[in-house]
Amino acid sequence: MSYPPKTALGRAVNEIEETLIAVCLGLMTLITFANVIARYIFNANVLWALEATVFLFAWLVLIGTSYVVKVGGHLGVDALVKVLSPGTRRYVSLVAAACCIVFSLLLLIGAWEYWAPFIGKQAWYEVNDIPMPGWLRFIEPILNEGEPYEKLPRFIPYAALPIGMALLLFRFIEAAWHVWTGQTDLLVASHEAEEMVSEAARSAKED
């Protein structure tokens, strides 16, 4: 159960999600591979590789959470909902969507309150190992009173929190809209997933 983007905003959000997921996966793979080669072949070590991989994985998880809402892949128990009439099932799904919207809004508020100081009074906070890229030096006069950063400022990797929660809120609002307009009557696709697993198992047996 996927929601194909039909508006300019939907297409933009979809592109952002898929691009960020692809970039995070690609960078994690390249950094880990380079660190393994450096360690076991050249007896060296990429000091910032572990920290960079951890931050990239955090971005991947938080962005992936909203993406999975779009494709209806989150786990859900719909055994009782399935036996309800279509009208009642739609009402229950709207209530569930409203709860998800409120929850994701609270997460967004908390994420913003945690992240905002790192772009304000605590903008001088740096990560432990990742060096400051030269092409980001333009932010130093803006956020660090002209002082150079030795390491990457924390507000950059920590931005995964508000961005991820904003995307999650958008996806739940989008899912609620699809239920409201009658395009679907469930927020999850557990039975579709079960059918896909069963079909894959049958194909494997035939091979």
C-alpha cells in the first residue's frame, strides 16, 4: 500500500526521502569499505569512520521511518479492524491516524527543542572525530563568531532529528488524507505483506 505522490509537495518530499536514504546507504558502504581496506591492507585507520557511520545510520533510520509510513510497511495488527464494516473501519483508521499525527507532532517539538540550541548559543559544539569539510567553512562567520571549526559542528548531524520528525508528521498527515478521501481504509498493509511473503516462498520452492 504505497502513496504515489500526486502534488508538487508530495513529489518533492518523496525525492528528498529517497535521495537521503540512497546517499546515507552509499556513504555508509563507502566509508566502511575504505576503513576495512585501510586497516587490513595498509595497517592504518580512518579515525572518523565509526562516528560518521553512526550519524549516517541515525539519518537512515529517521528518514526511513517516514518512508515506511508512505509504503504502509509499519507493523500493525488489523485482525479486528478487518472484520468491521467499511465505514467503521474508516473511522477507526482516522482515529489511529489522528493519534499518530499528535504523537509525531510531539516528537517534532521535542526534536526541535533538542536541536535548536546547537544552532544558537551552543553552535560551537563539535563532534568528536569528523573533521570540518572545507566547503562548509562559510558557516563559521554566521554561527561561530568567525572562529574556525576544527571538527564538524554538531547541529549538522543532529539535524536528522527535526528533519526526520517533520517528514514523519507529513507522512502521517498524508496517510490520514488518503483515509479521509476514501483512497484507502487502513494505515498498514500487513495482509499485503503476508501475501508477498507467501508468494516469494512459493517462487522459491518452484525454483
